[in-house]
Amino acid sequence: MNVFEAAQQRIERALTEFDYCYVSFSGGKDSTVLAHLVHDIYPDVPLVFSNTGLEYPEIQAFARKMGAEFIRPKMAFSDVISKCGYPIISKEVSEAIYFARSINKENNKRRGDGFRSKLMGKMYADGTTDAKNKDTKKSMFNKTKWLPLCNETQFTIGSYCCRNMKENPLAKYEQQTKRRPYIATMAEESTRRTQSWINYGCNAFNATKPKSQPMSFWTEQDVLQFIVENKIEIASVYGEILAINQDGYMYNPMPGVECKLKCTGCKRTGCIFCGFGAHLEKESRFARLAKTHPKQYEYCLSGGQWVDNPKYDPAAQKMDGEWVNWNPKKIWVPSKKGLGMKKVFDDCNQIYGKDFIKYE
């Protein structure tokens, strides 16, 4: 059984369990493949696109062309940043910093204390830390590297943009329609998604939020190969899909010949202003954005303003045990002129080195 057949088995199983489903359609190549897989069996299952305003214009146009139903978030992205923080490094790191910064008198004391321990690499009862595991190797959950980012920056950092911009509108749609989602996430994309697949499998019938992820075991190459073999149209922002040899030479893939495939345009799309994973890129997504969509690039990097920190506590102590409380009077947030992410990136680069996050 190939990955195509295995995915369709899971698609069929999900619809018998849920009765009513929809495709969570992002307009990207992965969800485009998922839409074709689902519609090959169930052509009436709707595609639903959460129009956050953060997608490439080509993605929005492609979603309309595919006949997706558009839904929208309640909050603008700039408001989400001002309230919940800038999305940088990763969801796991941003979440840790967000809660660790909370003054302990708040209701999330226990959660905040746990993240503080992880950021400080403190010792646990079994003799391990988040910096080292029992084999003295660096733990995959190590967050000590990000302690300076937590302590020394004057802008909020958080992981709740996805929840506010995408998850909440889709949750409302599910509540209104009683439909459950098909989602095109793949385990190889992140540790969090790998763990979710291990815990629940492709069809998470018993999860807190039941869903079907029938492509969880697919790889990026599986997706590209399926698109090429089935001549599927994808959003133009991806460019062409070409084969690449060991010397980096690119050529049109030949039918029946195994080869590594690559998009000549964007590798991934998603939210164009998102900073998650930007520090890991050899080719900066923001540098590419400057060339292909200069208006959006300018809005992302420019602007920003200092405002009073709504969580500032004048009575808070500077130290909470060994922990330095994050309690600035003023914080950096977006303005009407732009998101102000240049300062965010520059502050990160000042801590971790030049071009830690490349944006030019």
C-alpha cells in the first residue's frame, strides 16, 4: 500500500466516525493535495479558508479559485501581537517565555514556575535538567539558550497568534456546522506534530479537539511527487516544481524516475509575517518577501511604537527568588505604520549574533 492509498483509507474512516467533515484549507500545496485526496472520494466536502490577511495575495486568490468558503478572525494581527506577543523562535519557546514572564501573583503561577525552571535549566528530583538528559546529552526540550531573550527584550513574546487568527475562527465554524476537520499537517514538520501523531495517530477521534490528519506520515517529497504525477495546480507563489541533482542543477522531472524535487518559489507559505523558525533559515523568508512583495515587507519591518505595559506592576520585586522578574514600564508594539518587527529582529541579533534572524 502506498502513501496515497493509506491516506485515503484514513479519510474514509474519519467520515464514518464524524458524519460531517470539512477540509481546513490554507491554500498551500499540502492542503491542496489533501483537498484532491478528499474530493476524489467525497466531492461535496467543503473547503474552508481562514482569511487572516497574513497570507500571500496569490494564496488568497488561489483559495477563491478552489471555491473555498472564507471565514475571518475577530482580531487584526497587529492587535494580537499587542495583546499576546510577537511570534519568534518557535511556538514552544514563545509559550515558555510568555508564561515565565508572568509575575507569580497571577493565576498561572504553577505553569509560569515550570517554564522558569526550564529556561534556567534547574535540577529536578531525578538529577536531570532541561539542559541535559540522563545521558548528559543536550535535551530536545532545552530552553536555557532563550533565557536572555526572555530577560533582556522589551517586547512581549507569545504563541497565540495562530489560535486567535486561525484556530478560533475554525472552532466557531465547527461549532456552528458540527463538522470535523481534515488537516494537512505532517509529523516531519515539527516535534510537536510528531508527538501528536505518536499520541493519537492520523485520526484523533478521542483527542480534546477531534480531527483527521490523513497525511501525517507523508513527507515533503511525497507531496511534491503527488503534485507532479497528478498534474495538480498549486498557488503560483510556489513557482515551478523541478528536480534537483547532487550538484544543485535543476531540471524538469521525468516520469517514473525517482529524484529530489524542489519548488523554485516559496518552499512554504503560511503567514508571511510569522517569525517562527526564521532563525533556522539559510535563505531568509523576509529577504524573499522584500523582492516579491515589497509592500507587505515594508509593513512587516517598519512602524512600531512604545506604549505603557498594561501588565506593569510597580509593587513587584526585581527578583523572585533566583528569577529576574520581567516588568518593564514601556513595551514595543505595532503601530498604524507597521508591525515594527525590524526592532524585534535587531534585538534578537544583538543577543545571538549578527544575522541570527536575517531579514535583508
